Amino acid sequence: MKTGAGWSRVARMTGQALLTLASIVVLVFLLVRLIPGDPVKVILGVEYTPEKAEALRAQLNLDKSIPEQFGTYIAGLFRGDLGESTSQRGRSVVEVIFEALPTTMSVVVTGILIGVIVGISLGLYAAISKRKGVDLAIRTWGMLSFSVPTFLVALLLIFVFALNFGWLPAGGWPNTWPENLPYLILPGIALSAHLSTTIARTVRQGAIDVMGQQYMEAAAARGLPAKTLNLRHILPNSILPVLTLVGISFGTLLTGAIIVEAVFGIPGLGAEMTRAVGRRDYPVVQGIALVTGFTVVLSSYVVEIAYTLVDPRARTL
Amino acid sequence: MTTSTTPLLTVEGLNVHLGGRDVLHDVGFTIAKGDSLALVGESGSGKTVTARVVTGLIDRINGKVTGGSVKFDGQELVNAGPGTWTALRGKRIALVPQASLSSLDPVMRIGKQLAETIAVLDPGADTGARALELLDQVQMPRPEQILRAFPHELSGGMRQRVMIALALAGRPELVVADEPTTALDVTVQAGILKLLGDLRKETGMTLLMIAHDLAVVKMVSENVAVMRAGRLIEAGPTKTVLTVPVHAYTQALLAARPETSTPGSPLSILDRETGELRSPTATERVATEGKRIVQLDNVSVTYRHAAAPAVAPMSLDIHEGASIGIVGESGSGKTTLGRVIVGALAPSTGEVLVHGKTWKQIRGRNPLRRDVQMIFQDPYGSLTPWRTPRHAVAEVLRRWTDISAPDALDRAGQLLEEVGLPTGVFDKYPAKLSGGQCQRVGIARALASEPRLIVADEPTSSLDISAQAQILNLLMSLRASHGLSLVIVSHDLSVIRHMTDEALVMRHGVIVEHGASTKLFSDPDHEYTRQLVDATPTLA
Amino acid sequence: MKQRQPFFALPWLRLAFGVSASRTIGVVVFSIIVLMCIFQPIFSPYQANEFVAMAFQPPSWEHPFGTDAVGRDLFVRTWEGGRINLVAAAIVTGFSLILGTTLGTLAGSSRRRWIDSLIMRVVDAVIAFPLVILLLALVVVIGTDRAWGPAPAGLIASMVALMCVMWAGYARMARGQSLAMRESDFVLATRVSGLSNSRIVLRHIAPGVGRITLALAVSDIVLVVTILSSLPFLGAGVQPPAAEWGSIMYEGRGFLRQAWWITLLPGAVVAITGLSLSFVADSLLDSRSKK
């Protein structure tokens, strides 16, 4: 088995991931520096006095030249220091972010779990079932699910399950585990709506492709029963792409999570971001952009490595 | 048909409906136990559909048997229930599918796939031991290693042996082999065909073989039935049908094999209107001077990260009016060499000189670019899907001459007529054309530059047999009328022998022999050439 | 001589009203919605931003979508808001399609590797960002305070932000396609025939790339509409009291229990718009693969 070639692929992907990370760092830096007008004025608002402005400017390193600012920025990154929040005095950006991160991650993970399970089941069922209308019904559900914005799904879920039936809470967030669980269900479902659609579509197409493959026909001709065909041959071959899909969708999932948090009132990264945007808290905005960008690159990278391990064909490329 | 032994498979009046049309009309044949029958035909003849009916796979592709009967050992197969098929599939009737990478589950090891089948067909058997036994039966080297391998790690020939092993797992009485050696190299094919012959002697199994190549049939089956457009048009013992065919279509299939005609003469083709075989007259040869057009000087090609060169250092001169063949199996480097000659690929060492200039020096509008053109193997793949034939050819004309747009379209039409393309398709998109028609467009496009040399890379391999003869005739006549030089790259020895004056035999990038075509194939010097000649199925 | 083809054979017509039933349904329903957005506010007795009746009225003949929290007619607000969503989505998608396809084709067909690497690194970085984060960050940069001509406050910022981000997906797809095509036999054939590079890219590579990205664009319009309507929930995008699908639904979120129609009826319109467009996009993809 030529695993040597597999390692060169890993090396290549690592290089690319690092390059992308570097570009994100630069992009985020440039982003914030693009602000028209004087940021200090905006932050201080009514409290503006020349002395305070000087002090704030110095604090934010805005009095130094751009290359110097970039240098400080990079140096700070390596130290793990992302600066201080300007709206929440006394708290470092790192503090703000990493307090909110686990909350958002739990929403994302719930969404992924539900999305993957529902998506794979529906996708396979749509492909395999011989009953008329099943395929069309699932595809239409898919299109519908895609057309309804996530926040609307969230609102609908609240309307039906929380307000009408009262089964699940309509929002909020107790900070302790495991009380969190019921509060994760509706947000998780809302978040999974788009993901499960994409997964179902891919799995369905994958299963259809597999079923048309020659080895399926050859296996059927050998007398292998349908159940064996489905479980041992169609399933493994069609869920391979799901792995890559989840990795690619991580960015979209974070986006969706933020919206879901906004609707359900969950204090995650989304809430922090919205607050920071409203208060022009540039360090926090910058910090969140950086951390989320990194997470997304990292997740695609991890998924690609995992794919190399799982698919025997990928190992020789 | 032999009547001394009991018939195992009897097909009578079979009619099948598929994809909105009737694809089989009143097909009937019988195979006696232990005997063999080959179903021969081009694409669309219905031979594969017949195989699917016999193996019970017709439902999978939404086909329907609308009439007739198929009896296996007295049991009716048409519209038989799942229970019947469970008892038959693999255990009494087995399928060996076409050779391809996707005939095995790509993510499951060979051993596991064998074990799975053995467990279903031979419950209670020791799967490990039986798997080894089967691999042994198909003459597979190093069976223990094979068990642990994945399908993409095996060569095409080895995969086919695995498919045969899988088919034998249930000890079937009837084996249906659907084009088992198409897409395999000639030497590998010879091995598989020999294996099938050995297995028949060993196990007494009955063989129904689907093929498109009459020469292959001659090697493997005692009886043959020719199919065309869903009908069986001729059947009988192979020896008889191949030597004294009755139907014009069968005669045409035989005539399409170049080895049945004198080298260099036009091949007989079936006339569409009269249904008779017609021998076109040879075109008058235009005189040429014999100047040197292309020179390859110590050229070699090594791909990045490759251990060995795809083409080992070689030199070659191509003169006006020459006709050169490049023969080899897959991986021999013949396609690479073809592309280097045309300037589509840069050599790693050495130079390719066209009238004294290298391809690197020939840029932009240098008219030397016109002199060497190419025809590609995949007729559909070589045409831009969103350009009509007329526009594709006119484009080239406008590039090289000062002709106006409307005049270019007219002239393009003339060229397309010259290569025999029906007027009705001049302005249709390639998807609507047949393979043979697309190939003609490719030829017209190549001619539009008024080249001195055309490199044809497997010009007929992707075409049906009837189209093959026509394209070969076209190439010969164009060469004569335009005074062209031809370089033909092919794996098919009979095509090379027929079309070329001199030939190079390549193996793993190395030219092992280079000489006059007639001598090469009747009295080869090199061991490998001899192997190739021996392994090639021939009707001669 | 080239014949004049009958009108019905025109490719764009076939594309719009093609063979499949789902595509026809999709086109018809979408056209109805577009027509409603254009004409209903013109013929409606009510203005979108005026207080015309009692607040919280449920749907009735006079007010098919009921009235909202301050007594505005929701029917006319929905269709007037729809104008903004659809026009903005069309502009954003169109711009992204053109810019992305151009850059991507350039990256994929260029012989110089540094062009390819440069463009793709930027593309990767842009794609890596979660859309909303980048959007919000850009919105901060551009500002949501001022209205620009007919566009309400916040819309321009959102559109620019979206345009900065969405082109990247097209670029990646276009690059992949043109790279694959560059290696194909038919492109090789054009090079051997001696055609100029610009001709090869324009007439042979680009049309193929364009088809794929166009199919993506149609389904992307749905996405843009969705995103635009989601923005008010994050404090960005079109701000109330301007009428836009998102802002209307945002305003109604607190009244789900007593006045569900404020949020859910415009929501239904959004869903149907998206569904009809998806039908069209789906059938475009299907006919490709039926070869």
C-alpha cells in the first residue's frame, strides 16, 4: 500500500491551510483599518474630549504607522493576546470570545448531529425506496427547507412547539449542564434545517450513482440479497461525501448558529458579535472574525485529513 | 446447433421494451449443455439486453419482456418471481461483467468481497479456504496478497480474474460473460480468453459470451449468433459463419477487419441503401517530394514524480507522403509520443523540429503550426460541445487565411462534405451526432489548416465496427488526394498493418522494434512483437 | 446556408419554459411574485408606510395580510418590501456571478501559476469566513446610518458586503471547471489547430464554465434573499421602519402569540419565492446531467 504518497498530500494540504490562515489574518487586519472617519470619535461618542481621544488612540495603537500596527497585531496573535474590548471595559477580547465560544459550539454540534442523522436517513430513503412519490416528496421538502430562512424556521419552531404546545422552552439559556439540553433542541433543529437538506441531496445523489455502478449490478447478479447490497455496499459508498460536506459547511453552520442564537436569545458568539457591532467595539469584532475564520479553516483541514484516512482510494493520490 | 446433448438455455421469440422503444425483436437461440454461444453485434444491437434478460437483471434498468420465452433447464425465466431467481442467481447462472475499474466495490477489500459472495452462495463453506481455492482456479499469482488488496490496486487483468472467481463461487452451470475482455490489453485479453477455455474444460460449464469482435469469438466459442438492431440475423457454428457468411451485414462485419483485405486497399463497407457490400475504388495518389517534415531528435518524456520515462530517448524522421504506425498496449507511451510530435506536449529532453524549427519557437501566427495536426481518440471529447461543426471548422479557416466570415462558413461546409458528413448535421451540436460523424468533424477540422502531416491517435477505437471501416477508408483516401503524411497511433495491429508502410512497436516507453509494417507483423525480430502478434485475435 | 430557426427554438426560451413541469411551475410562480411586487403597491389603496387602520388586525378582505403593530397594511408592505429584496438579490447575484466567473476562469485558464495561486488564496480566505461575521464586520466598516437615494438605510452596506463575499464561491467553481476543461481533448484540439489563447478562453472554455455558474446563480438568488432577510435580526441590513421582508418579520417577532400573521405571512411569501426559484434551479441542473 503506497501510504508514502498519502503523506505528501497531507503536507500539501497543511501548507495550503497555513497560507489561508495567513490570508485571513491579513484580511481581518485590513478590514478594520478600512474604517472611514475617525474610529476614536465614534467610540467615545458624546464623551469626546481631545485628551480622551489621545489616550484611546494610544491604547488602540492607532497613533502608530500601519506597518507598526500590523507588527503589534501579529505579535499579539502569537502571544494569544487579541486586545481589550472597548465596550466592555476591563475584559480582554480573548476572555469575551472564549466565554461565549462553548455555547455557540454546543449549538453547532447539536445542529450537525441532527442534520447528519436526518440528512443521511432521508437521502438514502429517497434513493432506495421504490415507492412512487417518496423521492419527489423528499426533494420538495429539501427545496422548501432551503428556501425558508433559518430565522423563520426558528420562529416557526417557537410558534408551534413552544407557544402552541409548550413542550420546549422558547429561548434563554441556563448556564449549567445538563439543564442546557432542552434549550438546545429547538435551536439545533432550526440550525440543522439547511444542513440536513444539503446532506440529503448529496447522499441521495451519491446513492443513486452507486446504485447505477457496475459493481452493484454485478453483485446483484451474484445473488447477493438486497439488504446486504444496501447496508454493506450502498451505505458506505454514499456517506463518504458527507464528511467533506460537514467540513465545508462549517462556515455556514457558524453563520446559522449566530442567527439562531439571536432568535432564541442564547448568549453565544453571535450575541457578542451583534453587541460589538452595535457598539463599534472593533477589537472584539476583529477578534471574533479571526477566531471564527480560523475555526472554519481548521475544520475543513481536519475533515480533509480524515477523508484521506477513510477512503482507500485517496491514500494513493 | 448441436442436437446430441440436451439444451440448457432456450430462447424463443424474445421481445423486450426498454427506454420507450422495442429493443429486441423475436430473438431466439439455443445453447446445449457444455456448449458455448457468442452473441456478436455493435452497440445498440441488443446483445447486452439479451444478457440482462438471461441473468434476470432486466428489471434493474426498467426494461420489460413483452413477449417470448427463455427456458433454463426447462424452467421459464421470463417474469419469474424473486424466489426463482434467488435459487438461480450465482448458483446456476452467473455473470462476468465488462472489464472496468467499477466492477468491484472500491472501498472493500477483495477478500471480503469474495467471502461475502461465498457466504451467500455456499453457506457453511470455509470462506477463507474457498476464496483461495477460487483464486487458484483463475490462475491468480500470489493469492494471499490479493485477498488483502483493494480493487484499484490490481491491474485490469487481475480484476477480471477476480470477477471470474466471483462468478464461479456458486459453481454455476451457465456463465454469461458480457464483453469480458473489451478494454483489456491484447496480451492480457489472450490470458483471460485462455482461462475461460481452460475453465470450460475443467468444469464443463456452458458459456454465453457477448462480444463485438468477431476475431475474439473465433478464439473462444464454437457457435456464434450475429445481432443487429435488436434482431438475430445470422447464427451457426463459428467456423461456418466466419468463412461463408450468408447475410450482407455479417460480411460487412468481417470485411471491416483490415486483415481480411490487402494492406492499403479500401475496406468493403455496407451500403446503406442497397444493403449490399460495396468495395470503394482507391483514390489516385498525388505526387509528393519526400522532404522531411518533422524530426524528433533524442526526444524523451518523463512526467513529474515518475520513476521511469513515459517515452525513452528516441529519434525519428517523418517525411512527406510517409505513413507510420505506432503500436503498443496501454502504458506503452504511444499516446504521449503522438502528442509530442504534434507539439501538444513538451519533451523533457531533446527537440521536435518542424521544418527546422522547434515547437517552442513556433508561436502565435507562425504558419508552421498549420503543418502538423491531430485527430483524437474520443470523438465526442475532442469537439467543443457548444460549437457546431461548421463553426468549429470555419474558426480554423479564419485563423489561418484572410477569408471573410460568410466565406469561411461556406468553405467549412465544403470541407465537411468532403469528409462525408451529412449536410443536415452541419449546424447541430456534437451531442446530436454519432461517434463516426464526430470523428469526421475532427478530421475536417484537422484538414482546415491544410497540414502536411496528421497524427491520428487511435482514430477508430471508440467507434463501432461499421464506422471504423469508413473512417479508415476516409483517412486513406484523404492521404492519397492531399498528399498527406500520416502517423497512426493504435493498439490494433491489423489497423497498423493495413494502413501504414513502417511501424514502431513500443513497450513501457521504449521502442523495441522499428521496421516495415509487413515484415514486422509477419516475421518480427523482437520477442515482444512476436508476443503481440501471437496474442492478437485474427480472422486471417 | 444557415437557416433561420423558428422562434420557439431560441435557446433562452427553451431555457425558461423548458420541458420539465417543475421548471414551468417555478417560472410561473416566480413571475407572479415579481408582478405582484411591481404592481400591487401601485394599485393598492394603502401606502406602505402610513398608518391606515387599527393595529393587530387579523387577515381580512380589506387587509389580506392583516395589519401590523402600528396599523400599517401588511399586504402592501410585503410586496413593496419584496421589490427591495428581489432587486437587491438580483444585483448582488449578478455582480458576484460576473466577477467570480471572470476571475475564476482567468485563474483556471491562465498559463502562469502565480495568477492562479494569488486569486485562489484570496478566494479561500474569503470562503473560509463565516458569511455573517464578515458581513457584520463589513457593515461596521461601511455604516448603516445613511440612506442612499431610493435604497433605505442599511441596504447598500449589506449589498456591498454581500458582493464582497459571494463572488468567491463562483470563482472557485469557475476555476475548477476551467482547469478541468483546459486538460480536455477539445481544448487541446483548439491549441493544436493554432487558435489564439483569447479565442480559446472566450469561445471554448467560458461558455462551458458559464453554464455551470449560471445554474449556481439561480439557486443563489434564494440564498441572498434569505440572508438579506436575516440581517435585521442581527442589527444590520435594512432597518425598520423601511419595508423589507426581513425587517417586517423582525418587527413581528415579538408578537408571535397574538399576531402571528405579521411574521408568518410575509415569511410564507419568502418561502414560496425561494421554492419556485429552487424548482427552476433544480431543473436546470437535472437537464445538464441527463446527457
